[in-house]
Amino acid sequence: MSCVTHRKQFDEYGKADFRPDIYLCHEISEIYRVKKNYTESNRWFRDEMVLREAYCDIGTKAKMKELFAEAVALANKKHVEEALRLYEKLAYLIENNIGENCDKYATVQLEMGKLFWNGYETPRYDYALECFLKSVDIKRKYMSDLPKGLSNTFAYALPEMQDLCKESINIIIKLYNSFQMKRSSCSVPDVEDFQSLIDSRNAVIDKCEEVLTLFEEVFSEDSLELAEIYRIIGETYKWLPCNHMDCVLAANYLEKVAKIWRKYKNNQSIQMELARLLVDLGGTFGIQKDYETELSYRLEALKIVKSIKNIDLEEIGIIELSVKGTYEKTVQSKSVDYNSFLEKNGLASIIESVQMQPLGNGWGNFKVKLQGVKEKYNWKMTLGGRR
């Protein structure tokens, strides 16, 4: 941190040439950022931005102010193309004088994003997304210490940013459905077929990661919109893990979804989805041979599903079957039978009998007899749960 010592000689901002000051503020900010001391990093970053703006000559500042006012006036009159051209000139002027990390550059990007999204009959999705992501990146460098002008612009742009996120989900769902169709019809021994499946999987993940920053910025941490994108990323990794890290990522994202959905205790539909998610989440740990964690999640799923009113017995049976399969892989199952284990956890078994016919490739037909149900259900399942 020797830069701090050298910085003391540049404490007065009344000098004619601020370049040494700007350079040192930038370097110190980056040092703190690398050390993950974001409060100090932000403080020096703000000093850098103040100096950069102070370094601009009066004529440049006046030109920036003039361009912004003209662009706003044209946008208000619905002259979208002309307004965008002026915003682009302004952005170029800011880049070359203050830099593309300042609040004024972020404000311009937000205004351009709004025009790309709302100014055309058909929204220009990619351009709007690029502008919004740039502004979010700058906003995060300011952390909570946002300049008032940028804070206000973000508030005004929030509806457009949320609408763009909703359109992003529509795009992602189409990619995800395509991936699922390929997964169900893929012939693994066929190298080209499998590579196509990998490409389809990566397309879903890449699109999710592209917009994730924006989702986390514009939606609250317990919002269903945020849970949805976490779910798609987690399930995509889960359905086709290429290595151990993919299993870890699947678990991380699905845990985020579960954390959000647990807060909606009064919504039975969400609680049912939570139970199914916890079964899948447990499966990601089963792949890693962490059967105790797998069992804890699936046991939680069974408790949730049994607490839901008017639940179909088949749903309980499916989840209980996944719990049973996991329990049989744990150490404790060797000393305590399954029914005793359920009773110990305040649950009673609904499954009377199970017969399995292996089909190969991890699949099997399960004939399950449930209490209170005369007929037997024939479930085609993988080792990780029902397909």
C-alpha cells in the first residue's frame, strides 16, 4: 500500500494537472478491490471520478450539458434515431474525457437503453440489454453511494429493465425447452448427437449468465423472477453435468431457489414445486456420493408434501420413493429400518410395497402399492427421481 503514502502529496485538487492524482486514485482503488475491501475501493473510485470531471475543461463540460439537453428534448418528442445519435456522441465525449466508469456515462447508457426498448415498435432487445448491463456494472462500482442523478435515472428506467428481464426469461425458456427435447432424444454413443446436446446446454447457461447481473439488480432477493432464472441454470447443470464442478454449480443455484421458495409458505403451488425441487437438489449431492445431504433434502421434501392439503397420494409416493432410495444408500439404514426412520422423523410410510424392473441406462419401471389406493402405479424413473 505504498501508493497511499505517495497519494498524500496530491491531496489538493487545485493543481493544473490532475493526471497524477487520477492515476494514483485509480491504482489505490484497484488494490483495495483486489483485496476485497470494497468500501475503501469505492472511496478512492469516487475520488478518481471527481478528479476526472474536474480535469475536463469548461468547454467540454458545456458541450456535454448541451448534448444531453438536446437528446432529452428529442427523446421527449419521439425522435428516437436523432436522440440516440446525440446520446452516442455524448457517450463518446464522456469516454474520452471523464472515462466510461463515471455516473454520467451510466446515465447516458440508461437513457439509450430505455430508447432501444421503448422507442421502437419492435424493441431492440440486444442493444437495450447491452446498455443496461453497462449501467449496472458502473452502478455496482459506486455501491450504495450513488450520485443522486444516477440514482434517479435508475428509478425511472426500472420498469423497462424489468420488462427486458421478462423477455429474457421467454428467450431462455425456449432455449431450455429445446435442450430438454434434445436430451430426451439424444443417443449418447453418437458423438455428433452428444456434442449437439452439450452445445444446446451451453446456450441456455450462456444466456442465463448474460442477463443474471441485470436480474439480481432489478428484482428483490426474494422475488419469484430471480428464483426462476436460478432454477433454470440449476436444472440445466443438473440434467447434464459434465464434471464435478457442474454438480456443485447445480446445487448452488438450486439452493438459492429453495431459499426463496421457502418464504412463500402460504402458497401451496410453490410449496409443491419446492418439494420437487428439493428432491432434485438432493440428487445433485447423490451424484457427488454425499448421501447424507441428499437424504436431508429429500426428507425435507417429504415433510413439505405431507403438509399440503388435498395432495395427491401419488405425489407423496413419488417423493417417498426417492427418500427410500436415498436412505438405502446411507450408513444409518444398516441399523434402522426405513419405517422406523420415518417414524423417528414424525412421518409415516405411505408405500406398502415396491417392485422394480431394470430397463438399463439407469432407468427402471417401479410398480408401487400405496396405502388407500387399490391400483398400482407404474412409474418410469431414473435413480435420481421421476422423469
